[in-house]
Amino acid sequence: MTQKKCFYFYICLLFFTMGLQQSYSQVYRFKTSGFSVLEKNEKGKWGKWSDLGLVNITVTLDTDKNRIVVYSQNIQLYNIVVYQPESESESDLVYSFTCKDNDGVDCTLSIITRKKQENRKQLYITYPDHVIVYNIFTM
């Protein structure tokens, strides 16, 4: 092989390899339609869910970078520490992730498909003292 052909071969091989790596990463994109918050009171008991607020923001789950990003006014970045086993019941399909947020605080994020509600999807962000839920749909 001439030096020129060898060069082109390695360039083609490089682009082919990069293309393969790109095809294995998974990025899931969602849009939100609303959110609600649940908080514990001073006595440590759960209160009531807040009224549903309308919100149209993007959420991404990037399994290649092991993170979930909620593109709200203040971007919420959650680094995935553990991919928990999928769980399924008669009514729900749940994918949960043990995460650390922007501040290094532990939390659990769960994407839940409500099978008995026309496969409605929700994202739960659960901390020890509060929970945020977003109604989401796949983009």
C-alpha cells in the first residue's frame, strides 16, 4: 500500500470507529407539561401536593454521560451513580436512578409510565424532605 492510500485507510477507519461509538450512546429527550411539589412539614409528615404548574422545558437522560438534565430556569444536573433495576407492576413501569445533584446531594430520580393512564409518563425527583414531579412526554 502506498503511503497516501494508507493515510486514507486510517482516516476512514477513524470515522467509522467514531460512528460506531456514537450509535451506542443513548440520549432520551422529554418535554414537560406540568410540575408539582410535595414537602414534609415541621413534624416530618408529608403535606399535600402543590397545584399543578404549567411548564414547558426539556429533560434529557444521557446514558453515555450518566446524567439527567432538567433545563429549567436554573439548570438541574443529576449525575447517575446507580442504575436501579427496572420494576414493573400491574399499573406502573419504573426506571429509577440513584443520583447526586448539582450540590452533591443524594436523590432518586424515577421515570414512571402509568400503564392504566394511557401510558402517561412522569419524572419524580425524590429527596428526603421533598419530591418534585414533572409530567413528561417523549420528544
